[in-house]
Amino acid sequence: MLLDGHHPALQTVAARAARSAGVPVLLDAGRWKPHLAELVRCCDVVAASGDFRLGADPTARADGVGPGLRAVGVARVAVTHGAGPVEWWEDDRSGTVPVPAVDAVDTLGAGDAFHGALAWALASGAGFVGALAEAARVASLRVSVAGPRAWLATLGTDEVAAGRGQGPGPVEVTARDDLVARARALVELSRADGRRRVLGIAGPPGAGKSTLAAQVAEALRGEAVVVGQDGFHLAQRELDRLGRADRKGAPDTFDGAGFVALLERLVRQAPGDAPVLAPEFRREIEEPVAGAVAVAATVPLVVTEGNYLLLDDGPWARVRALLDEAWFLAPDDAARVEGLVARHVRHGRSPEAARAWVERSDEANAVVVRPGAARADVVVRLADW
């Protein structure tokens, strides 16, 4: 049941009746009003604005809202801050959910869109963090379209329903914690509806894709498995046969169709299915190794990373539709290039040969990869890259 705090006597009775019947109650609290003191105690979820203060105390700390409402028995609390991250508290956990960055052209009804979407997501079985992420996405769609109802048309496509490539453009994220929160929201959505989610991390060579993928998987503590595109490098013998060894790393030096086929298997994998075995690229031998990564059917999130996940050409063009969310890493190019040179030196090239390879091969591939940023949900510019 979604309440808005108006007609307090009636809503308090309704909230108590709903809870007695086992129906969760969500309150759109907005700002503090005196009659909310009784009503909030009858609610399972309270979503308040950043101006909310318990008891309307102007000296109260903003960060006391969540703990204060939890102390009076509210199980889950969210505080919105317009375009800023949504704060949340649940049990002994707290955190933030990023809000997609859009060009706001009409903010009328943004709060209604947020609270309606939050109620729908919770009623559909989503976890609290996942429901907040969905609500933030819907509210961002609302403010990006002028008029009270025209934005609703953006919710009607299969692409939007699947959460793939929706919305007015990529969000920019600069903090790892926000990225982990987004990945955790995908896990919660998967736990709620039983459908595996796939997160893709793309970017130019040396952007830190594999490092970030590993960090996200580690933070999720066993609820994510990393499957890299690099496992589909053609073997050195095949590159030699095709005359492509001097371009190793270019799009046609991978088995792109094989990578797509594996992603399709991972998307379809259901509880009770046998593990899916994926290849892995081993830099110490500069070769892919088959069957090196086992993905159990119970894993809610697969994180895949590689240069060409967002390339709109050849077999790679089929990847984007298989990703529930796509991130594009965009570090400082000068630092990225120096990191690439150092990597090649570590793996046996002389400094001169390493730099020549980067400038001739890796940077040519970076030019091919860069337009893919427009197809991402998130552009990542980490301050501590």
C-alpha cells in the first residue's frame, strides 16, 4: 500500500489494517508534518525528501533521519536528494543508490514517479536497494521529457522493460562505491525474480576493465562471476595462419561469434542447469585456456569485460542486447597509455618495443572502441584510477 500522508486519520487506520493483513506499507513522507509522528510507526518503508527532519527540528542533522525512523520501528528508510544519490537504511546496513544523470526539462511529478515505481518494484519482489535503483531510473526518465504524461511512452518498450540501453544517455560515475551499489542492485533484482543479470564493462585497452570487474566481484562476495572477452582471443597459431599476429587485440583477432554464443548460454542458464564453462586468457602464456571459469546456475550476476562489448559492428553488435547494464571506462588517456607500456614491459617487451606496440596497435583499437561510450548506461571516470 502506498500512502502520501494526506488525510492522516484515515491513512493511519488503513496502514494498520494493511499491516494486519500482511500487506507492506510504503509512505511517501515528503517533508515533516506533525501528524506523521503516528503514521510513520505504522509503515514498513518510509521514503522522505532531503528536507525531512524528525519533529521539524531545524537543528536536526540530515544524517539522523534514517537512524531516527529506524528507531521508531520503520524497517526500511530512503531519503531522496533530487539529482543526488538516494540514501537508504535497512536492518544494520546503509548506503546510497546513484541517480541517472539526465538533462531535466520538467520536474513536475518526479517524486510521484519515484514513489510509484518504488511501490511497484517492491510489490514485484525486488529487494530494497534494487527497488530504489528502479525508482531512480523511472524518475530520471520522467524529468527528461516535457509534459505530465508523454514520458510514460518511454516505459512501454521491451528494451526499457529489460533495462537495456534505456533512457536519455549514460550516467557519469566517479566513485567505486557507487559502482558496487549498482552491481548489488542487479544482484537484488536477480534474487527477486530469478532471472540472471549480466553486467558488461567496456573501454579502451588499458582502461582497467579486468581490475574493476574483479573488484566488483570481490565486493559482492560470491554473488558474481567474471567472464572476460579476452578468453576468446584466437590462438597464436591461428593468428599466424591468418596473418593477423601483428594486430593481436583488434576486433577480428577474437572469436566474436563464440563470445556471443557463450553470453546467450549464460543468459538462458536457469536453476538446476549444469555449470557453464568459459575460457580465460592467460597473460603468462599469451594464450586462451578453455574451460577455465565455471559459472554455476545459482550465480545471480555475471560480470563480463572487454574492449568490444559496445562495438556496433559484426558479431559484437549482438552483445549490447544481452547486457542488463553496460559501463564504459574512460580514464585519463595519458595515464592509460603509460600503464599499457608498463604492462607490455612486464610481459617481456623492451620499453621501445612496448611503446611502439601501444602506439601502433593498442591505440588504433582505442579509436575503434571509443564511440561505444554512447551505448553505455554508465561512463566511469574514477578519481583514483
